[in-house]
Amino acid sequence: MAMKIRLARGGSNKRPFYSIVASDSRMPRDGRFIEKLGTYNPLLAKDSEDRVKMNMERVQYWLSQGAQPTDRVARFLEAAGVRAKATRANMKKAEPGDKAKKRAEEKAAKAASAE
């Protein structure tokens, strides 16, 4: 059985609240899970200690059993110091396109000629 540690969404419209759960990867996102490991409330301030709560003992257990955390849960574990920080490839998504680059060059040239 392929296990995942992932988020299950709760809350109402535009008021998300997530449970951190251990579940079979074949189950739906908000469907059946094996164990609830914690909570995540994205509406709280980033420095609030109630934003992410996890039962680290149980998380360690599931990781030792071979459960794979999703990207977001892996970031929570990195912040808690349980997992080593992974390098992430941006894949040039943040880089502007060709037309935007040309516009920026033209704007810079205009500013230079104005001086």
C-alpha cells in the first residue's frame, strides 16, 4: 500500500482549514484516511504557533513506515527540523517571457537616453 502524508481540506467556502493525515495514496483528497496527524490553518499569521500543529511522534512513525509526504507537508517538516531541506527547481516559471524582456530593455534604454 502506497502511503502518503498529506492535507485533507475542511472548512467552508473561502475559509480553508486542513487536517494533516496519513492515508493510502489511492484514496480521494478529502476521503478515507488512516490517521489524523495534525492541523494546518492558513488563515492565521505566519508566525503564529497555532498555524501548523503536528503530532511529531506519529509523523516520525509513518515516515519510518515508508509514507511519503506531499510537497506542502514536506515544507512543514523542514520548518520543524524533522526533514533535511530539499533543493527545489523553479523550472524558469518566474522568468519573464521574451516580449516582457524586450519591453524592459526598451524602458531601460529610454531611461538611459533621458539622462
